[in-house]
Amino acid sequence: MVTLCWAAKGGSGTTVVAAALALTSTRHALLVDLDGEIPAALGLPEPDRPGVLDWLSSDAPPDHLHDLELDIDTDVTLLPQSQFTRTRAGRASLSDVERWRDLTLWLAEQSTHSDVVVDAGTGEPHPALVAAADHNLLVTRACYLSLRRAVQASTRPTGVIVVEEPGRALTSRDIERSIGAPVVATVSLDPAIARAVDAGLLAMRLPRFVGRELRRIAA
């Protein structure tokens, strides 16, 4: 199964949600970082090798992607974004449709034995990723500005993950009506998550309730 996570507005929680989906998977998981924030959130050192954006900018065969993976633990591996700057790698690769197609075919192969979770970050993901995903999930807060951007986007998610904040007026039903997709999970905005991310210990201190709240997606 390939699960694509993206947000229409920054600060929505996509990195935490994508990492949590991989960390709580019931089988081996491959976490693909297209945003560049996963290592810091999990307390990992900066990658010492090229990443997926570097691969997209090269002519290396898909099998070489295995050489770029990093072990998070015995059940989760990470395909990092880039060893170099985001801008340098991204500009060279985003327009190469054939390379993106090769990447999505490779991800589909990995999904036969692993849950593949892609953190696509903020903004609309590449159309090849959208087409290849079994779950195309918008991560959002119940924020009018976030929903406004999501409604204006051309990418239509198959489901929405809502990061719940106290005091928001918009409900899950409001979000479903605006986006035109069901709310498949809600994640509570708990200080324990923020503390784990700030300490770079999300992999070791992921609150258990996060896995429970995201369990519906895997069902």
C-alpha cells in the first residue's frame, strides 16, 4: 500500500502524521521524505548519502534507491530527501515526468512487502505520485486559511486527516463538505507530540494514542 501525505498550508503536521503512519505500521514500512524534515523530527543525523531528489536528478536505475535507504529501526526504513539543498535537487527533478514515473513504479514494487508512506510536504504533490497512491491524504488543521488553499488546489485527496486543535469552529463535517473527501482520521494536537519532535525523539516517544487515532487508515 502506498500512502501519500501532503498539506495545502505549512505547519499542518504532515511530517508527524507521515512518520507516525510508518512507525505504527503492522508490517515493514518505507518512509519516503520529499520535504526534508523527517531526520530532524526523528532525531536522526543528517543523511550522509544522496537522497530521492538526488536520484531523480540522476540517471541511476531504480535499484539504486535501495542503497539510499537508512534504517530507523528494525521495522522502518527511510528514503531521505537529499544530501544537498532542497532547491538544487528539486529544480533539477520536478519536471522530469519519466523519472517520477520510474520512482512510482519502484514504490509500487516496494508496497508488495512494505507499507510505503510518502511525506510530500506542503503544496500539491507531483501528479505521478497522486496517480500511484492507494491513499492520497490531505493533512490539515480545522483552519479556514488551510481549507481555502486546499479547495483551490487541483489535486483532490481521497481522504483527509484532521489535526484537531481546541477552540476551532470548523467541524469534520464542514471539512468534508469543503474538500469533497471523507475525514479518515483525526489526530489530537497534544503537547506530548511537540515535546517529542522538539527533542528529536519522535521515533522513540511517539505517543500511543497517535497510533490508535490513525488505525482507521490501515483498516
